[in-house]
Amino acid sequence: MNKINFTLYKEVGFSEASILKLQNFLEANPSIHWITLSPSGVYELVLDNQMFSTYRGCPSNFFTSYVEGYSPKGEAGRNWFLEFGILFHKMVEFYYRDFRSSGFDLNNWAIEVAVNEWNKRDMNYHSEHKEFKSMGGVHGFVGLLVSYAIRFNAENERIRVIGTEIAFGKNHEVPLGALYTEVLKFIPYKKHFELAKEAWLKCFLSGRIDMLIDDGSVIGPMDHKTMASFRGDPALRYELDEGPTGYVYAVNQILPSFLKAAGLDESLLRRSCNKILMNFISKSVPKEGERFKRIPILKTTEQLESYRNRMLSTSASIFRDLVSYASHGEKFIQRDTSKCTNWYMRDCPLIAVHRQNSRENELLTLNAFFEKKPVWDTENLGGE
């Protein structure tokens, strides 16, 4: 077992008792997979965009979901948007894997495979959802896929797919950096002490890239976003979103090792990696205009560095709150009540919990309507 560098944590304001409580808490809760102790005795965080955005939206929601591991029980835990997104991404993965091969059968992919994947996930459960109805259920889904394949057929598609469903995270492929403090260290050959920088928290990004593509000038991620319909320019919603920025940042970090592992020409490293292609898909057939829009979003080196620093800052806040949680529970964890009725334009899943007038009643509500599940792990989705 690795030993904690207590001296280092004292330097940044943590008591030995609080770090010991954190250690005991993590040992008692091994499902919190996103924090580990390194051989050098400092903690390492591996977080994805969903976790970062949840924490920034409401720390209390983050701790309920990613520390305590609560999810709504049974059917209450089902989410049309999430499940349809996963299904569509799976079908697109199948498409780009085979669409240039001579044996590709559009009907088999868009009908037989699609209907099988639809039924396997019991998507008809969502039959009363307004998007399900506007799309036309499974028949509309088949029509959507056929339209996609016609729009992006092998003759029209000017990109080369060099990888799909690329997961990264726990192997520390995408470092965000570290937080440092200065400590006095004895330098033997100088025979005196000097101030030296030492990391007290190391941070890494995790995630899953839908597709890594080569468009002839840029190597970068391509992501698919399904929407009910288009209202204005869909790119405006995502040009400032941390998710696409994180994918571009990740590609810049993982490309050398990915090309080597895939046996691809390392000359591709000379290509720029400053762009993500966003494929926007309207679930419903638009009355006018296109059903599919492909829009590039570019990121400068300065934007990527700013992103890295923001993620480091959020990581430090998560760690400090986790230390507090290990000692005091949720007592000092902030709750943004403005999000209770506006969590991504819907009520927060925890609204029934947070309406309670005591912690005792909150726990009763959690245990009645929620259950503990393995903590979200974007690397282990397996495309499902």
C-alpha cells in the first residue's frame, strides 16, 4: 500500500487527521474509482467532462452521484436523452466501421441491426416522450439512419476514420497537470536546504472519443449530437462547451501513442489537432432545411491551455470538498438551489430529496426512491 505524504499535505493546509479520515473513507468505499494514491504519496484524480460539469453545476449533486453512488430506482432512472444518444452513437460506430467495405448492406444496418439494438434497449419504454412521438418511434429511427447513410455515403464522405470509441483515463493518457507547493528539501551534494516545487495533487482527464478522423489537413475527434430539432445555429450551443474542448485537448495528448499502437504512419503527427467536427442530427424531420449539419469548431493553443487550467481549478475544489466530506459528511458541501428546477432545462433528479426539511428525511427519500450503483465510469461504458 502506498504511503501518504503527510508533510506535503500539511504544507497546503490539510491536517494529518483530515487526510487520515480521507484515506479511511476511500478504503471503506472502493467504488469511488476516480481518486487513487500514487506511489509518491500524493492523490491523483481521473475525471471526465460529465463529472466536471456536474460539480460546477451543483457540488451536492456531484457528491450524491459520484461519491455516494445514488441513482433513481428502476424505471425512474431511465433517461430518453441519454439512452437515445448511446443507441445512436452505437449505430454510427457500426456504420463507419463497415460503410466503405464491399459487403456493407445498408438495409441490414439500418433495419435489422437497428431494430435489434432498439429492442435490446427496450426503447419503446419511452413511447410517451414527446421526442419519441415526433421522431416516429422505431420506424422513424430507421428512417433517420437511412437518411444519415444517404447524406454521408462512401462517395460523399471526405473523411477517413482512424479510430472509434477511444477510451482514455485510468492509464493517465491525458494529464491535465498538477497542483504544486514549495517545500524545503535537503540537497546532499550542496549540503544545504533549498525550496523546491512538489505536486500535491495530480489530475487527469477521462473520456471516450466517438471517432478519430483524418480530413486531409487535420486529425481530430468527430462527435454526434442528436437534437429534437434545429433552432438557429446548433454550433452556438457547443462552441463554448467544455466537452468538445476536452476532446480536442485529449487528441493532442493521446495521438502519438494511438498512432503507434494502431500501426499508423507517424507522419500524421505533423497534422494539426485543433479542430473537432460536430455532426448535429435532428431527430424529427424538419419542415425546411437540412436534417444533418456538420460544423467544425476550432480551438487555439491558448484556449486549450485555458481549458486545462479551469479543469485543474475544479479538480482542486473537488479534492478539498472530498476531504471535508470524509470528515463531516455533506454538512459543508454547497448546494446550488437555483438548479433544483433548472437542471439542464428540467427538474434536478434530486429535487424530491432536497425538498425535505431534515437530513434524516433526505436519507429516507434517498433510500426509498434511489439505489446505490457502481459510480459512473465513462471508460467502462463499452459503447452500451
